[in-house]
Amino acid sequence: MDKKPTQTKAPSAAKPARSEEQTVKTTNVGEFAFGKENYRLMLIGLAFIVAGFLLMVGGGSTDPNTFNPEIFSHRRITLAPILILAGYVIEIFAIMKKPKD
């Protein structure tokens, strides 16, 4: 009994030239993920956060039996948290902003 193949192989397609194979998209290995503007915005956001925390410092009392109403000042209750939240928003924006090519 002689077995013959039922299907014949299609002729192989011509291989592309070597220069066509090398045109595969390459990633930019030496580039940073963020641009110069992104880092500048990150530093501005960090400055806002640090300023907010510095505005919250103080207002305590050395004697635990006395009450110091300075702990409830407008600066500590309102201004400092707003600066901190603004700093975080700037940080998120700096991370999400697409750098210019």
C-alpha cells in the first residue's frame, strides 16, 4: 500500500527583504517617561504640599491643663488643607499630562 498525501503544501511566500524586516517599530530606550514640563509641575505640586503641611505646624500647648485656641485658626483649618489638596491635584495633572514630543 502506497500512501499519498491528500493535501499539497502551498508554495511558501517570498520572504521580505532584510531592510523591510528591520523597520519594526522600536521603543525609545534612552528617553524619560516625563518631559521637562512634567517635572516642573511635580515640583510645584510638591511645594504646595510642603507649604500646606508647614502651615499646619504649631498651635500646641506646653501645659496640658491649658487650652490654646490657636489650634483652630483659619490658617490651620482652611488654608493648609486647601493648599495640600491643590498640591495633590497638581501632582495628578503632572503625571497624567502627556509630554511634548
